[in-house]
Amino acid sequence: MDRGTGLFSSLVGKFFLSFIDLMKVNKRSIWSWALYDWANSAYATTVMAGFFPLFFKEYWSDPNNPNQSTFYLGMANSLYAIVVAALAPFLGAIADQGSKKKKFLIFFAFLGSIMTGGLWIVNQGHWQMAVLFYILATIGFASANIFYDSLLPDIAIEKNVDSVSSLGYGLGYLGGGLLFLLNVIMYLKPHLFGIPDGATAIRLSFVSVAIWWFVFTFPLILFVSESNDEKSVNLIKAINMGWKQLIETFKEIRNMRVVGLFLLAYFFYIDGVDTIVKMAVDYGMSLNFPNESLIIALLIVQFIAFPAALIYGWLAEKIGAKAGIMIGIIGYSIITFLGYFMTKVVHFYILAILIGLFQGGIQALSRSLYTRIIPPSKSAEFFGFYNMFGKFAAIIGPALMGTVTIIYGNARVGILSILLLFILGAYFLSKVDIEEGKRIVKEGFQ
């Protein structure tokens, strides 16, 4: 065995030992929490990234006007983001005061699940109804994630928060990928399942996502507890207390420079990540790539992102979450630049591999880094701000790409415009002092 092979084996061995140690800590609550990522990632994969943009362009919208459907889809993604961004901090404050993080999560998760199943009834050409159901389902998806993220401090300690967060994303990619694989087989080989055609298979895939999401939410409901259950109050009182807390936090956050800088950085770089995730299939279709190739690329992302997210979490424990995020931003910048020059299906596959390497890691480490610099007693509210910035950012990216595509009549220019977001994100992240943030939390909130 040569030196390079021995070093690689040692690193892999240390990673798996670290992962095993993680599983020994509060095993049931960690797995139950992480399984919600397994549950809702089916929506992110099969619906948001996969079949909805494909089906929207060719079934619900006008297949002869792809640039117009790109505009509609971009606007739909921006509209749901406005709603979530406007409500997120206020709902978070209410949840903190009333110890209702799980209750809000359940409500929005079930809203998303029901609306996703409702896509089954939308007939061909009815793009307005499809957009309505999609917006409501995505509001459920994104809002539930506020409270899911805010439960992370309740089940993890600082030592393992990167690994726990990465476990969630890793299981999400695996679970979402497995169901998506089944849905893809249903679409490509509908006769194997007794399904009459591919269109029916896609509509059934929306139903399968709804059921998957619903069922795998229950472990979190049963086995994850909020750390402040004892201070639960009724909803009316929680709303009143939440409003007052929100005003106080607005005053506090002005003095928390580290949080503000991180949220500004996150605003830009996560916008780029989310835009690529949501618009990749639409972009590939605009370049006239076959539907089957686009679906294969999505599967590549899912199954590479599963181990990559876990390894990313372990790596962050060695080099720090901030450095790990910066690596992800650089990786995505390269992906965006290469996307402009993409001409062949094989290029799309290569970019899918690169996205899989960075996507889960940058998301997981953003969540765990933010957990370190916010007061645990206000986690839902602060994650409300986190999601507010993320969703306001998500307004810009899809709208920017869709509008630039319409103006120039060229989707390549649209995708290249996203590069600016990663550059700005990297700049502001470089200004974030994590140790200062941890010190302020310790001194100011304990």
C-alpha cells in the first residue's frame, strides 16, 4: 500500500469512527430528527427539482414557448418565497414563546403533503391551478423547515452539531433519491406498474411524495422533544409574547454584528444554490437535452450528495464550518461558470457530480454554523430570520434568471448571472468572526 492510499484509508476510517460516535449520542432523537429530512426531501427532489418543472413546461404550460414557462416558474418560486420570508420571524417568535416548534412543523408539513397530493387532480393546460398548488405546497415545505432547523439545538451539542446537521442532509439526499429513483422508473417504464402512460406516472409520483412526506414525519413527532416544553402557553398568549419578543430581537440583532454579517453572506450564496437546484432541469430543457438525461443527472446529484454531506460534516470538525462553506461557494462558482459553456449531455452529468459534492455540505454547515452564533432559547425566532433571508434571497435568483433569459432570449446568460451571488456571498462570509459570535451569545444570553 502506497502512502497516498494509506492516508486515504486512514481518513475514511476516522470518518466512520466519528460517525459511529455520533450515533451513540442520544441515538433515537437524532435519528428521528434526521428522518424528517428523509421525509421532506422527496418533495425537494421529485417535485421542486425534478418532475414539476418538467411537467409544468410540457403538460400544464405551453410546450411551444419554453422561455415563457421559465418565467412563470421563476415567478412562482419567488412568490412563495415572499410569503415565507414575511411570516418566518414572527412565526418563529411565537413558537419560541409557546414552545410550539413541533406544532408549527406538523401543521406546515401536513399542508405541504396535502397540496402535493392535490397536484394529481390538476388537468392538462391548467397552469394557474398547478402554480397555486405548487406555491401552497412549497410554503408548507419551507415553513416547516424553519421549525425543523430550530430543533437542532435541542438534540445536538456544539461538539457534534456539524455531524448531526450533515446527517440530516445526508439522509435527505438518500431518501429523496430512493423515492425519486422509483418515480423515474415509473415514468420511464409505466407498463411495469400497470400505469397507462408517463403523464399519469408523474401525477402518481406527486401522490407518492405526499404519502412519503406524511409517514416519515411521525418519528420526529413521537421522539423529538423541545427543551423548553415546560413553558408552553396557549396560542393567543404566544402570539402576544412572540410579537414583543420579535421587537426586542430586532433591537438586539442590530448589536450582533456577526449574526448580521453571516445572514447577509447567506442571503447571497444560498440564493445561488437554491436557484441552481430549482432551475437546473428547466435550464437543461432550454438547451434541448432529453428528459431522461435530465432525470439521470438529478439522480446522480442525490446519490453523490448522500455520502458527500456526511463527509463534509466530518471535515468541518477538522477545518471549521466557515472554511467548509467557503469551499462550497468556490465549488458552486465554478459550476455556474461551467454551466454557461455546457453544450452536451455529458457536461450536464459532470456538473451534476460537482453539485452533489458541494450541495449538502454547504447547506448543512450553514445551519450548524448559525446554530453556534444564536441564543438557544430563541432558536425558532432566529431561524425565522435565517429562513427569511434565505427566502428573500430566493426571490432574487429565480426571478433574475427568468428575467435575464426573457430579455436576452438565451438561458445561458440567465445562468451566468447567478455567479454574482456567489461572489458577494464569499466576500461577506470572509468578514464573519465565529469566535466573536460564540462569545457574544455566551455573555449576552446566559
